[in-house]
Amino acid sequence: MAAKTRRENNPERPARKSSTHKPTAPARSAKSAELNGKSHHNGHGREATAVASRITMPMSVDLRKHFVLDTNVLLHNPNAIFKFEEHEVVIPLTVIEELDTFKKNNDERGRNARAVIRALDKLRGEGALFEGVVWNEQGGSIRIDRGDLALPHGLDADKPDNRILAVAHVMHASGKRTIFITKDINARVKGDALGIPAEDFEHDHVDTDWLYTGYVNMVVPGAVIDDLYNERQLSVDVLTGIPVRLSNGTDRASLDPIPNQFVVLQNADDDSHTGLARVLADTGHLIPVTGPRKPVYGVMARNLQQTMALDLLLDDEVKIVSLIGPAGTGKTLLALAAGLQKTLKEERYDKLLTARPIMPLGRDIGYLPGDKDEKLSMWMQPVFDNLAYLLSTRGTHSRDDADSKSAEQRMDQLMASGKVILEPLTYIRGRSLPHQFFVVDEAQNLSPHEVKTIVSRVGDGTKIVLCGDILQIDNPYLDSASNGLSHLIERMKGQRIAGHVTLSKTERSDLASLAAEVL
């Protein structure tokens, strides 16, 4: 099956000219063809049980590629063993030993370790894993390598990474087309030093250079902007043939409307005459966006992107919103303000639920004293800070809301009544969350599988907002291209009930803006 290229996954990206295309190295082409290709399975080994009994090993095994997987790849994505189609996946026995140490954990890595072990156990019933078991109709196989061999170049045998590398080294030295797949940067460097082609696992990677931003710019006649606001709508056909300027500075020949995408309109003859519109899903029309006329729980939009974000956050028809941007752009503050507005004032939702992953910045300080709420208060302090601002007299700009209580007292009262709930994402699995305004902060530290687990918890009548900065990731095995937030933005693009905005301007303070620019 042919793999999708990045051009197919990102229609906004212009095609490269064939005359300037440079041949890629064998390892790089292998990565593009197999790691970015589509998988032929939908679960943990279901295809292996269904088809392995009626498939024989291919005759030309030596023509295939052999992918040696590191432990961190399987802990990142338990389905990784089924992502290499017609090629062989080799799992060193050391990886199985490491999975055994993780399987007892109650976190995401523990669940992924157990999922891999269950999948291998099903394959074990179809044949000897150390000889290789075919799992699909194209001859893709999975083999466990016992790794009883000498380590190259005097590597320390006590280190699991070295024993895993030894398996790849022996296969590569024997002439097999071997590629070492790991999410550990240092392991890839060591693999390169041994002459082994080493790559990151890129099946779920997103091209961040072309990541969907949620808006485009167009220079149009002034009459088009006037019609938008006079008629309260504008047909997409009116914009046919007018060039589009993407947020990354590139141009397109015409608008390719995406549901809930914003279009910034600028008068060709008057720079001060502008308009903002949003593509209304399934209608072929754009509607004008003016932003709320009154403060949303004391917050007013300070720039164009914040106006877009509030428009999506306050629209009950948009069920999932993603907001990304540098620190201080207002992602969490806007989400919480909209949540309080919709929950407390409009009573559209039963409660405001806010969660964030437990991921420390820098060295962890160890165990925290107290009960669950006392432990959680340390991790949720950024959320407390935003809520305290919104519940203060400065945030509400209303003496009626302030009464004689402090912001902390009002926050405690809301939490005691169950209207505002703060939880770590650890406790989300297995729950159903109906009629709630659900804010997930620091979502860039989640894997694609974790994001899928969280969004699938959403019940009837719930709106979920995911915020984060994909350039500030604390998870050691994720980056801007492989994290779950980037993954969600690309996969949800074009869905009728989904919206996204990339915020770029820091509004926290003059100092914060300066730090974001020069540091």
C-alpha cells in the first residue's frame, strides 16, 4: 500500500519542483515510506489472529527491511509493532524485559506496556516468536531476537540500550537492510556511531512548519467587506480566484474553505478597512465575527487571535477547541473565562472541569505531603492563579460579584459546591463527562494516544478545550511534531464541530512580551 506523503497530508503545502528534488538516503526513504505510511490494522494484534494461520512467510525475505524497535517506541505507541506493513519488526529480548518492569505501573506507560505484551501473547499462539510470526496479508512479520551475542566496540553489556543496539548492529553487519527505531536521541547518536541507520518513530508525526493555524489573510475589494457586515454573511464563491496569504507567509491561488476557519479580510485600497469572518460549517458561507461586546468574566480580547479564540470558545456548536501559542498569549485565561461565563452566568454547562498532566519542569521535588487535594494544589497553581484573577474585583470589574469575600474564598466556595473541579488527568480514564466545560491545560505534554483517551471521555453536551505551547514540552519522549496536541490539530482540521486558533502575541505584560521576543 502506498504511503501518504506530507504533501497529501498537508494540502496547504505547495508541491516541490521535480527539478530541485534531491535523492534521499536509503534510511531516510525507508522512514518516509514505512513510518509515515498507513497501518493495516485497527487494534492490538486482531489481524494477527485472523490471518496469520493462512499466511506463509514471503519467499524473498532478504528484500525486506528489518526495523529494530527500542522500548520507548512501544511505550509511546503500543500499536507500533503493526505500523511497518510488509517488513519485519524485530524486538530484542531486552525490550521485553524492560516492558516487564513497566507493566505494573498505573500510568500511561504501564498500560501501553501491558497492551504490547498482550499483542505478543496472541501472536505467540500462531507460531514461535523467535522465528518470526507473519501478521498480515502482505507478509509483515514480528520477531523477538534473543540477543545472545557479543557487544560491538566494547560497549557495556550491563546497559539495556547497548544490548538493544547490539541486535541492530549484528543484523546490519550481516547485510540485512536494518533500521534502528528509537525516540531516544542519545540512542540514535550511538547507533550512528556504530554505522546503523537510526530514526525516530514518525508514524504519528506532524509537519509543524505547515501546522494548521486556524486562519488565513485575503486582500479583497472594499465592497466585499461591506457586504459581509451588511448582509451578515458572505458566499465563499465571492472569494473564488482571490489569492490567499497563509499565516506562514506563503500564498495560495484561492481559498479552500475549512469549517470554522477564520478569514481576515483587508481592503485592497484602504489598509484601515478590514473585516473578520468565520467559515460556517456545511453552508458554503462566511459569517462576520465582531467579538463579544461585553467582557467575558472580566476579560476582553486584546488582539485579533484572541477575538477568534473567544468566538470559538463561546460558540456552543463547536464542541472541541484547540489553542496553542507561546507563554502569555492568554490561552488558559481565555478558556477559563469562557468556562466560567458558560457555567456560572449562562448556566449552559453543569460544571467547569480543569485538568492538566502531572509533568514537572526541571528536577522533580519528590513526594508531596498531604491528601490528594493538597498534593494537587501544587500542580494546579497556574490554574489557581488564572481563576483568582477572574474571580477578583479586577477580573470581574463588578462590585456585585465581589461582595466582601476574597478571590480565594469565592474559589473555595465554587469548588465546594462542585461548580468548579480541578483534577489531574491521571483520574480521567474510565470516566464519562456529560454537560461539562472541560479545559485541558498543558496538553502538549500528552501523547497522541493520551489525547485520544481524554477526548473519548467527553459525554453528551460537553465542550472540551485543549491548550498548550508545542515549543515548550517537558515530556522526554515527545517533541513539537509528535505530541498529542499537534496530532489533534491536524486530525480535527475540517471537522464541523472542531475549531483551532494559533495565538502569537504575548499579552501578559510588556516584560513577558520582551522575554518571548529576545530570550
